[in-house]
Amino acid sequence: MALLVPGSGGCVRLRVGHSPRPAHVRTSFVTFATVSPKTPTKGDRVDWVEATSGFFENDTRPIMLFDGVCNLCNGGVKFVRDNDRNRSIRFEALQSEAGKKLLRRSGRAPDDISSVVLVEKDRSFIKSEAVVKIMEYIDLPFPQLAFFAQFVPLFVRDFLYDNVANNRYTIFGRADTCEI
């Protein structure tokens, strides 16, 4: 059982339901996760949906946020662009000022480049959900593949996504600047 202990800055694992231990056996607490205390910042008072509403004022197409220096991500953007005849998706690098604002709108830290993000006017998608949603926007046969992909449990899709994302620089390399 895990218990969040106020003021401790983390969680501790407690053993519950076991028989009492003899006095000479010490009970130990094992920390398995920590929680960073939330520190209020000036940016917390900004309504990021309102602050970024201009991105969707004249153009309601969703925006795909991607890691601009990742070769895999740049290849993914080129693939989406080549398979999106209707030009239904816009693109923005996560490292750009607009990308950082849209990350905040999506409830993520402005320096979080760990995931592709698809930002729609009323909602955002991350990780494998973003990939599946992007597939719905591009040309055949990808909307049909997206339909079947949603039957794979989210935790499985995100596990696969995280394994690729965490090793993307090692496997595919890194560019000095955004190529898109």
C-alpha cells in the first residue's frame, strides 16, 4: 500500500495486514516515488487556453507539436505532410515560442519535449493518443488503421511509444536545428 505523507515530499510503502513483528525486528519504510511540491509561479495565473486562442481564430486546423531537433520527429512530420493532401494539420516545433505556449495550453511544462502533442481548438492529445488522432486526419489507409489501433489498450500503446521516444536520439540521431 502506498501512502502520501503530507510534508514529507513523497510517498512511502507501508506493509498492511501482516502479523505483528517481534520487537527485535525493525520495520522499514521504502520510498518508491517522490512528489515535488508545487511552487506557485507567475505563469500559473495565466489562462493558457485564452492566451493561445489566437492560434485557432482564423484557422481551426489542429497543430502538431514535435521535437524540432529529433530526426525521427522530423521524418514523422514529413510523412504526415506527404500523406495529408487536404493540409488538415499544421506543424510547430516544441522548442519554438508558439510551441511552448501551446504546451502550456495542453497542461504540460513549456520545456517538455518528451512527446508529440496534437492541439485541437478544444482539446489536446499526447503520446500514442496524439499519433492515433493524427492518423485519423491523414489520407487512407491511416484512418482505418487508427480505428483498429484504438482497440489496443492505452497503457500498451503508451508503453511502446515511451520506449521509442526515450531512445529516439540514440536510434535515429539528432539534428542541430529544426529542419521543418
